[in-house]
Amino acid sequence: YFKGRIMAGTGTTIFTLPVGYRPVSANLKIPCSSVVNTFLSVTVAGTGLVTTASTNTDFYLDSIEFPTN
């Protein structure tokens, strides 16, 4: 599970997950909500990179969960 609020930024790497906490699938595109009640997506790559490319507003990671390897 992820939890937290990300401040505005477009096309940036949010963080990198360590081995053992990465998704089973190669790449996941997961919807989440912003502080202004719009939806956007976060990509969790099989390499562990967690990125967003769809917003310039603050958003929450609280709805993100997935199986790990």
C-alpha cells in the first residue's frame, strides 16, 4: 500500500521501490485522485520507478495497492 500526498509536478519520478516491493506485472497504470477532485494516474514500473505524467496539481497516493514479487 502507498500512503501520502505528492506536491505538484509533471513527468517526474516520485520515488523508486526497492527489490521485493515492486509489482508482479511489468508496468501498472493506477488511477488516483487529486486535491481538486480530479483523477490522474501514477505508473509503477517493474523496475521500481513510480512516476506521474498527467498533472500539475497535488495528489494522493492513498488508493494505490498491488501485488509484489
